[in-house]
Amino acid sequence: MDGKDNKCLKDLLTTIPPNYPVNMIYLNGVPVEVWAFSNIDYEKCLAYFINVDGQVVIFDAEKIDGISFGELVDDDDDFEDF
């Protein structure tokens, strides 16, 4: 991915509101499970996300090459209450 593509993704991240549901980001093609987007420091090129445990995780925004939006589905739910 060239610098222009990275800039486009960083620009997209600046438009996403805090706590927006994100279930997966891809760092150099490797999937990383997250819960929500927090914010981006555009000047330092750092993207902040919240993981499923509620911890803030920080990534180099230039290494993010994909984002899957939406909430995670808990595979352990077998609809036992129905």
C-alpha cells in the first residue's frame, strides 16, 4: 500500500465518532479483534481502539490496512433463554 492509500484510511478514521462499533481491524493483513474505535492522533499516526476487555489498545495507523465495522457476535450464545 502506498502513502496515498494510508492517508485515505487515516482520513476515514478521523470521520468515525468515538465508541463506534468495530469488530476487527487488519494490521498488515493479520486480523485483530477489537470492540470499538476510540480516536486517532493524526499527527502521531496512532489509532486508538477499545478491545473486548474494555482496554485501550493503540496501533500504528499506517499499518492498518482494513477495518470490519459492526458489533461482535458472541458465538457462545446458544439462545438458551428461548
